[in-house]
Amino acid sequence: MKITIYTASTGSILAEIAESLNPRTAKAIIQALPIRGHCNRWGDEIYFRTDVSVSEENSKQIVEKGALAYWPPGQAFCIFFGPTPASSGAEPRAASPVNVFGGVLQDFNVFRNVKNGEEITISKAE
């Protein structure tokens, strides 16, 4: 399922939820759409709290650039686009294991423009 990630700094960015990766997580995210929040930056990761509540599902700590993931301890939607303070190299590394459920389909480097506290909206793509 295609979704749109919108911030004032990035405009609309197309992404995809891949239900085959982590079906319980993907289903919970889809059912919660649209999701709104305020961004927190942690290195080259954006995350924000949601009302979604899902336990770990095929969780991992090192993810691909452009990955969309859910962080169970913080009930957070995460967008990874480069190294974080937990990384030992250029790979994106979460603070603790996350459930990857999709990816950004456009240039994820635009997320470097997003500031702490900036509003973000995730919605179904039209």
C-alpha cells in the first residue's frame, strides 16, 4: 500500500507499506491512518509517538536507509535515512530493535531538512 509522508520541509514524499515484512505491524499502521505527530530527530532518523501499540515482530536494530519502522518501546513511527548516534558506521541503527514495515520510494535524503518539533502527517496516497 502506498502512503504519503508530508512535512513542510519535505513536501509530500511517497512511501510504501509492505505488509509481507511484518503483517501485524503493517496492519496496525494502516488502520491508524492518517497519523499525525511532531518529529524528533536522532541523527539521521525521524521518529514520533503514535497511538499504535504492537509488540516486537521480526525486529532488528540495523536497518536499510529509507526504512520505515515501528519502535515498540516508544510506540513510535520511525523513518531512517542514515546513521544515528547508535551507528558504528554509515548504517542506520535503531536505539533498540524495531519492526520494519516499509520504505521510502523517493529520495530519502530530503528528511535531513526536517527539524525537531516539525509537524508530520502520514496518509494513504491518492
